[in-house]
Amino acid sequence: MNDIDPKSFGKVAVLCGGDSAEREISLMSGAGVLEALRSQGVDAHAFDPARRDLVELRNEGFSRSFVALHGRHGEDGAVQGALELLGIPYTGSGVMASSVAMDKVMTKRIWQAEGLPTPRYLRLAPDQQSREQILAAAKLLGLPLIVKPPREGSSIGVTKVAASPSSDEADRQLLDAVALSVRYDADVLCEEFVEGEEVTCAVLGSGLAAEALPVVRIAAPEGAYDYQNKYFTDDVKYHCPSGLPEAEEQEIRRISLAAYHQLGCRGWGRADLMIRASDRKPFLLEMNTSPGMTSHSLVPMSARAAGIGYEQLCLRVLATATLDSKAGA
């Protein structure tokens, strides 16, 4: 990146904020990216799509965008489609890959079709959420299980329903978990709980040039890697290098890169996985196409272990900004 003139990027919009449930985190990511780009001499400016019309990007002469939006309308293909129409190159995956990766059910269907490991699951559509149908999910998948909205991130609306000595108590937990999930998404994803270690693996680049970075192993208090612990406490311990056996590290990097390619991702992304304790088998949970860039975020941590500083990472991601029509050209 040292041979690239930061001025060659032109006027850069750092898209952050937005109107999703992850707005607060996006503002934090955007602030970090903005400071990093400006420190390297990039003419970068914060731009909040929830406060300003995207057409102003073209009117004000922005030549490319760094997408630091998370969640709905920022990571799901919506803003990517708008930028395509405006002709303003942007970072991260294109319209289709962003849309598919945002939907955990569609993501799992693709991974399963390609033979990639992901936990068993059941989707409960709005017309499949009677008490009987919800309780049937627990019988199929067993307890404990995870209940979450399939089109949210940052652990928002996620509940771990634990096994209980009382079947009535377990039923109540499950019904409450579904009630919480539908506050964020009409569909509900019930997913088999994988007991073991949580890890994440960042991917940088596109096509054959894409590479999986060092794995980060996450040790959360009592396994609660939730919204609060992710962003607002220092209770979670992150290990990078992961400390995993080399064969496990390489297998996680391999399937993360394969998962990235099968969804059609480009630019950068981050796969989240669980390693099952019983047999050390890794399972893919989701792919983030606009990963966090806060002080607690995992892609900068992984990049640092690979010798890529935060400022360099931001420049490297910005350099990949493109349009669907230009990708791979």
C-alpha cells in the first residue's frame, strides 16, 4: 500500500450510522475508519445515510465510498444497489452477495449445497410460529438451541435456550426467545447449539487474490459473547494467534475462504464459526460482509497479527472499492 498515492482515491465518503439496529456500532466503526484514512492523507468525509440523501454523494463529487454501515440497508445489498445506480464505487461485496450473506437462512442453504459445515437449523416463517410449531423445533434440534432473527447482526435478538429440569420452564424460554426474535425479523431462525470454542476468520481480497487472515479465538465470560460483551466491556478475551493446533487453524482458514467464495463475496469479510468440543469439527455460523472496525473489532485484530496495521487495513480495503459491473474487470 505504500506505493499508492492517497490522493488518487479522490473524495471519499465513509458511510456510517444508517437506520439499522446496529447504528451505534456503525458510527463507532465509521469514526475509526475516518480518522485512519485522514491520517494517511485521504480526503475522507463522514456520510450518514439516515441523515442525508445518497444522491448528495454524486452532487458533492464523491468518487468512492467506504461502507462502514452494519445491518439492514447497509449490509444487505440496499445501499450497494443505490451506489451502483449512482456509479460510485464502494468497498465490500456487491449487491447479490451482500443480500444473500445478510440472510443467515439463505447463507446456510448455499453452504449446505456446497458441502460446507453449518449447524442444523429450522426456519420459522410468520405462518409457522404457533406454540406447537415452536416447541416442535426444540424436539427436532434438541436443547440447548439458539434462536435468532436471520437478518440481524451483532448478536441482536439472539437467545440461547438452555435445557431445563422443568419442561414448562424450557417451553417458556423458547416462546420468549421467539417473541424477542420477531421484534427484529418476521422470520425466526432456530439453530442447533454447538458446544465448544467460538472463533472468527477475516478474509481480504477478491477472487484468487483473496486470503484468509489469522484466526481469532474468543473466550467470553460464561460463553456470553453478546452485544454488550462484544462492544462495551473488556471481559471478553481474544487470542490471536489463536493458540489452536496448526491443522485446526488451517482448516478454519480453508473453509472460511471457501464460504466467502461460495457466497460471491469480494473486498473483505469475516466468517464466524464454532469448533465442536466433542470432535473439534468447525461449523460456519455466518459471513459478515461489512465487518466492524471499532476498538473491539476482530478484523483489525486479525490483520495486525498478519502485519497489517489499522491504517493500512483501511487503505487496503478502500483500494478494493468497485462496482458490480467493474468487479473482476
